[in-house]
Amino acid sequence: MTTTSRRMWAGAAAVATMAGLAGCASDTNPATSANQGPASSAACARQLAVYPAAVAAGEKVYVSGTGFTADCDDTVEIVNGREVAEPVVPLTGIDVVLRQAGEEVARTTLDADAKGRFSTSLVLPAGATTGTVEVTAGDAEASSIDVVAG
């Protein structure tokens, strides 16, 4: 391979690598809350799992999350021609909130583990009424559960 073709190949590889990483670029919106991290792209979206789907007032709601890192956990950097994975930076100060009819009924604040995951439980207050409770954590898409008669 000639020097010129090596340079062209290296340039094409760099463009392909950058194009692949474009889906993981983080949001630089200054309005994004510092402790919740930047909004995630679809490639590294934060996700919530909430169970059970229906609870009575006074019972526990279990919430777990994945993808709670400051940036994509699949980005790499090219150093001396080799791919080097960037370190995962877990988010801290993640607010997990239960809301019913727009009113906050329970909250906890926690930190993600080294892989950007968390797991917690909150007790639905005894005064919760039948209906829907919205569950949020940081900027992840909200989930919901149903409050049923106990």
C-alpha cells in the first residue's frame, strides 16, 4: 500500500468511526440539570423498569434503571491507531419520584453504580388514591403504575 492510499484509508476509517459515534453524542443544552446528566440519544437511552404494575396504598414500588451514565458507555477513542474505550462515568444525585395527579407523593435520590444502573424501592403513601402514579428518574422516559384498592 502506498503512503497516499494509507492516508486515504486512515481518513476513511476516522470518518466511519466518527459517523458511528454521532448517535451517542451527548446533549450540550445548558438547561439540562447537572445532576441528571445530558439527555441520551436512542443508542444509549436511559430506561426504567417499574414493578409491580398495580399496587395498593402503603405497598412498595420497585424501580430500577439502566443507562444512567454521563455519556454513552459504548464510545471509543482512537489512540495511536488503537481503539480505547472511554471510562464510564455513572450519574450521581438521580431523583426517583412518584407523582399522583401532578403531586409528588414519594422521592428518593441515589447514585448509579459503576455500570450506570440502580435499583431502589419507595413506599406508596397510605393516602394514595386509586388511579395512576407516574414514576420518573432523571431524564429517562416516565413510566406509570396503577394504584388499586387495598
